[in-house]
Amino acid sequence: MHRVFTAAALAAALGTIAGPAQAQTYKIGIAAGLTGYAATVDRAWTDGVRLAVEAVNARGGVNGRRLEVVVEDNRSEPQEAVTVYRKMMSSDKVDAFLSGCVSAGNLAAAGMVARAQIPMVLCSILPQNEEHVKWAFSTLPPARFEVEKRFEYLKENTQIRRVGVLHDPTPYANLQKGVAEKSAAAYGLTLVGVDQYKQDDADLSVQIGKMNAAGAGAILKIGLGGTTLTAAKNIKQLGLSTQMLTSIEDLAVFRPVADVLGDKFFFVAAPSQVVDALPEGPLRKAISDFLGPWKARHGERDPNWAGRGWDAVMITVAAIQKANSFDGPKVRDAIETISGFQGTTGIYNFSAANHQGITVNPFVLATIQGGRVRVVK
């Protein structure tokens, strides 16, 4: 059985094992979509990384070094991501990348990062190339977990059996789309339409109307950003009773959607977004340990993506300590041995065969009623 330990306990121990402060730092690079469609989630991720770095440094750093964060805006664009990755490698000399949720950008840069032997702990999906994935680790649960949670709800709680899928062109959205196509029948569901949209589309009524005409009682909306509100408004404008079940997202995006669709709107929620509904235990404690400094700094902002950024820092620190080294290959090797690590999303179990640490579905289906997030039973 894996031993579970918390990021907070790790951070608390840093002051006792860190040596005297040195001028040299351990540089963490972040390529994040601070503007563009991923801005809401990547800003939160970045703020979570910064908060964790402050906590580590307040206890003396790690193994005699303080952590330093270098952030570059990739504008949610893959081409820009390559540029900022190259800049942080050549000019800033970063030691590790803890980059945001723009999967296409992280994947586009993964080759040169791997050649430089710099470990990556990401908010996004992993590269497919075997040599690239060797250097990349993800705090993101597998894409199928989001799809399965929505399909379970439709099967067990509704009479809806015909479903449409709206997805953006990102790698993570395409993974979810593929899972939906392969697994719908296992839940007694039929996909009556699968349509792709662009992140800057201002109208999705044509796609939604086609799905309604084909008998869709629900739409799986897969993707980040303002198009979720666009889809909700289109459903209402068309006078439809269609339910919309969306991917995980920042609650700031979801609240106006709930105002439009009311009880026809559901979303996949992470544990930190429904912490009050969690039983007492290691997960709730890990979230609470993070939420203290998060709320003190950022108030009621959605903690989900920031919590994953916090986890990424603590995982990296644990690897440095385990390897007793700041050397890229040694830190990479150490991450592969980290298991039973209790984070804010779930327990991370990395291995040589698994660089996507969350192995048990941590999600619930939720809705917003009266401004409050509620778990759907």
C-alpha cells in the first residue's frame, strides 16, 4: 500500500532540512496562456505555483536553494509557446518547467525541452512521443474521467439517451471527444452529432440546432473559455430544454452560464471546488492546507487550477529532496518514484510506466444553485 503524505507536511519539513540560504536559486519556468482562451485557468495555475514557491521559500527553500519563478505569456498559442520556452531555456536558464494548461503549446515545445533534459510537471496532457514523454509529468487526470462522470449521470439519473458533442480543436478536447465516441454505447447512449468549434466563435446555434433536430437531449460541451456561455445563450435563444454538461473549468466562467440555463446546466467539478461536501480525511486536509494561504491572498477565486499548480511545486520539491540533487535527469528519475502523494486533486502515483499521476477518478458532477456549487447526487 502506498504511504500517503501531504504537500503541507512536506513544506513544513523544508525548514529543517534546508541548508543556509545561498545566492544560487532553482529556477521554475512557466509557459502560460495569460491572455487568450486559456487565460482564466492559466492565471490561476500560475498564481498557485507562485503561492507554493512563497511557502517553500518561507521555510528556507529546498536543500539550500530558494525557488525562483520565471513566467512567460504564450497567449494560448502553440507557436508563441515554442518561442517563450526557447527564451526561458536560453536566457533564463530554468531548471524545470511547471507550465500551464495549453496542451498544444507544451507538446510543441516538448522535443527541445527533452533534448535539454529539463523535467516538466504540467497542467496539460502529455506528449505522445516516447522520448518527449520521458521528461514530462502531468497533474491533469486522464481525459476519460471527465467523460465518464457525465455519461454516468446521464445513464443513472435521466432518460436522455441521445447526446451531442461540441468540442474545440485542442489536444485535450480531442482526447475527450475520442473517449466519448468510443464509450457512449457502453452507457446506453447514442451520439447524434459531433461538431468542432473555434475558441473565438461568437455563435454555436447552427451546431446546437442540428443536434436538437437529431434528438439530442443533452450536449457535452468540451473546451475552455467564453464559448461555454455562448452555447448556453444559444440554447436559451432557440427555446430548447437541452441539458448542457461541460468540462472542468474555472467557476468564474460557470456562474453566468448557470444564470442562463439554471437546472439544465451541469459541470465536472474537482474536489477543491466542492471541498465543503468532502468527508474528513487526507484529501480534505490537503485542500484545506492550500486554501488557507490561497484565500488569504485571492479571496473566493476558484482554487482548482491553482491547487494543481501548488501540487506541481510540491511534487518537484519532493523529487529534489528524494534525489538529493538539482540535476535535471536525477530530478526526473525521482519524480518517477513518487507515489502516495496526497495533493489537492487526489493522490499522485507516478512510475516509469505512468507519468499521469492521478489514477483514481477524483471528479464529481456539480451544478450551481442560488450562487452556490452543489454536488449532484
